[in-house]
Amino acid sequence: MAKKVEKNNKPQGRPNFSNKKVEKKVEPKEKVIIYKNGMTVLEVAEGFSKPVSLIITKLMQLGVFANQNQSVERDMVELLSIDFGYELKDEVVTDLSRFEEIKIEDDLKDLKPRPPVVTIMGHVDHGKTTLLDTIRSSRITAKEAGGITQHIGAYQVNHNGYPITFIDTPGHAAFTEMRARGAKITDMVVLVVAADDGVMPQTEEAIAHAKAAGCPIIVAINKMDKPNANPERVTQELANLGLVSDSWGGDTPFVNISALKGMGVDNLLEMIELVANLNELKANPNRAALGTVIEAKLDKGKGPLATLLVQNGTLHVGDIIICGNTYGKIRTMEDDRNIRYQDALPSTALAVTGLNDVPQAGDKFIVVKEERIARDAANARAKRAKESTNVVKKLSFDELLSNANKDKTKELNLIIKCDVQGSVEALKNSLEKINVEDLRVTVVRSSVGAITDTDVSLAEASDAIIIGFNVRPMSNVRNLASEKHIEIRLYDVIYKVIDDITLALKGMLEPVYEEVVIGEAEVRSIFKNSIVGTIAGCYVTDGVIERNSLVRVLRNGIVIYSGKMASLRRFKDDVKEVKQGYECGITIEKYSDLKEGDVIEASIMKEVSR
């Protein structure tokens, strides 16, 4: 009995790692992690089968600070997978309640050219409706007044056999509202500017909204039949706003027209066709349809009525669709002239009936095979939308100032409203000159006047902060901004604006770290284990050794290896740290050539002020 005790006796203070039963553990043949949209740090750790603390430390080393409940970008997970020797694969979404995330790939040979979708924007009374009226060769206003034509918000015309779809949005706010909800419906914007009036406030708004949407812009200088028309002045004013005419060496097409007399309209349509061909707009008409809701309302006679823009595939009468948080079976499809259709090809917009409820403008739709599938998916989407109603995603100014914005943002978007034009220019120039380590201010829009609901809508779509200088928002605008979680900052001293924005940009800087040595341990015994490799029995001679520290192996004062600690134990227990004067067992990732007398130096990355 005494011999048995002697045989199993271990030196005191040294960890016991021998456990032969563990040897039966079999490593997985394939090391794969599946990336899902919105994946949290905790989910990433579970995917790698690693401690959450290790993932947080790795992310810190990559310049990303996040707790276990925060989401991680795909490229960060990709870097971690390379480090851990895993293969990264994207989640294949098959859940139809998340159909926007389903990756749809069409064979190139199935793609056919599709008509462009065009939005006409501009200042009030500059001729937008007259231009549409001339293009369609019918009086939209007269028909609507007579109650003959229903307004569905979209019209398709043929120009020499080339179809073009026009979206008639009720205003810039609606255009931006749809884009803020993720709806990319238009391929290009036609900006109408009156030659006798020049650039006006709504013209600047239209430019800001179109640029924020990333759409190609074609300028139509209208009312060229007026005796006081001055297209050169318009061209100069637009150049000052960043739209340089192609005739001046820029990349924005300018076309002179008279919508009232039809002059130059053919040239405009040809320019639209040219821009569309340059962008190679294509879709697959031989697949189930998907697209976006342009408008929707409850009609007393027809029930829920939605204008759907088909963006890919072909929509048929009788198709069952999931549309936003509702669903239905297409009963009828009509265009703006009340002509009924059985099929709708890509880039076609039609008013449809048959939905169970009224969707929202900007909602996506997709065709499915069975009504049961559509109903279940719509119910799941509605439940998810209700649960996320109170989730706030907008970035506040205080978050920027407190260095909370640790994402990849490299610019701060601002909307500037001032009492006089001189203040606008002075403030805009001063802010755009701020340069904090290559981070910059982008002024989405700057103008004179009170802060309006249009500014709030643009700020929501552009993730911008509104700066008011000697102006105040009305109560309804304040309420709207509060509802949409848009930050409005009010000032009356210009240098205070500059100071605050400079601090905000500094808050967007990625933190700077330096390596700090926290402790040293001397290797006094070496143990070999077939499962974990070489284990160093150590005595902590200085400071503290923390689990997941960065380590250097020193032999006779010379660094022979730098890497990462794999494990830290006291006897049989994993521990977070071991202080000076205590013994411990240390293993080092991907390194086993340790010898008695080696010194293991532990360090951590610590954030330092700039």
C-alpha cells in the first residue's frame, strides 16, 4: 500500500495534467465555422469552441472592442478563422421569414437587359410633372382631377421601342424614407432645374438625397423656351454643388429641354438609355419574382392596394407572395392607365390586389409556392418586427464623444442649418478643414433656414447629425427627430461647433495600444503530455501571470519565441491568474521546445491615450 502511494505521489506545488482517459478524445476532421449576419462575440466563441475571453482578447489585438453580446463584422471573423486554422463559410439562409438575406445567384446566360428605373426630382414648379406629362403624351394632372386615372406612383413609357420606368415619388422625404429602410429602387435620378430660376433650396435637397443614395444623376435644365433662360448660370451653380457638366469636363450629363414645348425631351430619353446601357442593367425574367413596394394604401372598393416594382423575375396573376409583414395571392395587376396585366417583367411597376394587409413603402416581396409557407413567414416577420420596435440603432453625438464608436466609420456626416448664408459658408469651410488622423467631416447638406422634417429624414438615411447655428427646430420637428433617434445639436458660437466636432472625430479614432509586461515565471520542470503537448512547471518570480497573455520565452536573456499562452493551471484547475510566489503550469500555443531555466515573460496590450 505504501508503494502505491509513493508511485502516485506528485511534487507539491506542481500541476497534475496526467489523465489517460482524455486521450480517447477525437479531433474533428473538418474545422469549419459558419458566419451568420449579426453574429455576436459569444456565438463566434462557440463556433470556434474557444473561451469568450480569448475571442475578446483577439479582437482587441485587431483594434475592435466588443463585449460578448455585441455583433462582429464578417472580415473580423475571417481573420480569427485564419488564426485558429478554421475554414469560414457563410450561412446558407433558407428561412423564408428572412428572405432578404437569401443569396440569389442567376446564371449569367439567363440574365437579360432590363429597362432602367428613373426617379425625377427637383424644386417645386421647375417642371417635374410637366416633364412626366410630356413623356407620357397625356395630361396626368387633368386625368387625376377627373378621377379617371389612378395614381400608382410609377409609369412606363416606350421611346423608340426602348422601355423606361419612371417613379413619381411624392417628395424627397418619401424617396429618402424608402432608402432609409433599405429599398434601392431607382437606377438613376433626373434632376430638373428651371433655366430662368436656377438652383433653389429643394434643388439642393434633391442633390443631397440623390448623392446619398449613390444614384447616377442626369441634369435636365428646363424652361429653355423662356426669354430669360440662363443655362450657363445653372451649370455654374450646380458645379459649385459638385455636379460638373460633362461639357465642362465633369461626369454629370446635362440636357437642355423645354418640357412644355417638348424641346429636347427626346435627347433626355436618349441620355437615360445611354446611362442605362453603360451600367449594364440586367435581370433574369425566367425566375420567381422579387422586388419592392413603392406605394400602398387601403382602397374602399379593392381592399389593400400596393404598387409593386418587379426587380427580378416575372410576377404572374395567381402568384403567392410574402410582402413585408403580410402575404397574399395576386388577384389583379393594373398600370396607371387601368390596363390589366397577367405578367409583369423586371422593371415593371403595377398596382396589385390580393394582399391580406397593407404593407409599407420600401418593403420587399418574394414569390413562394404555397400559401401556408407565405402565412407562416409573414407571421414570423411581424412578430420579429414587433420585438425590435424599441431597438435604437442611431449613433448619438455623446457616443462619438465618449469613444464608443469602434466600428470602421472613417467620416462624420453632418447636416448644417444656419440663420444666414455667411454663417453657412464659414461653418462648412471650417468643419471640412478639420483633419484628425485622416478622419474627416462630410457635410451632407448645408443651407439657410430652420431645421425641417426633410432634414430629419435626410439625417436618418445618411446616419448624419444635424447642426443648427442660430436656428431652432419647431416642436413637430423635434418630436420627429426624437422618434427617429436623430441627434440635433444647437449652437450660437462657431468655435464651440468646431471644438465639439473635433472631439467627436477623436472619439472615432481606433485606439492605440502598447505592450505592457505584467509578470515573469521561471521554468523549473518540464512535463510531456500526449494531449496538450509540453507543460512548463513554473514559479512566478515577478508580477502576475494572466491566462491568455502574450508570452515571450527567454533563454539566457535572449528571446527565442514570441506567441500566445494556451493554458494556465494551478494543480488540476484552470485559473485566470497566478501571482508572484506561487507555482503554476503553463502551455504555449504552437511551441513545445521549452527547457528548465527558461523565463516566460507575460504581457498584455493596454490602450494608451493619443
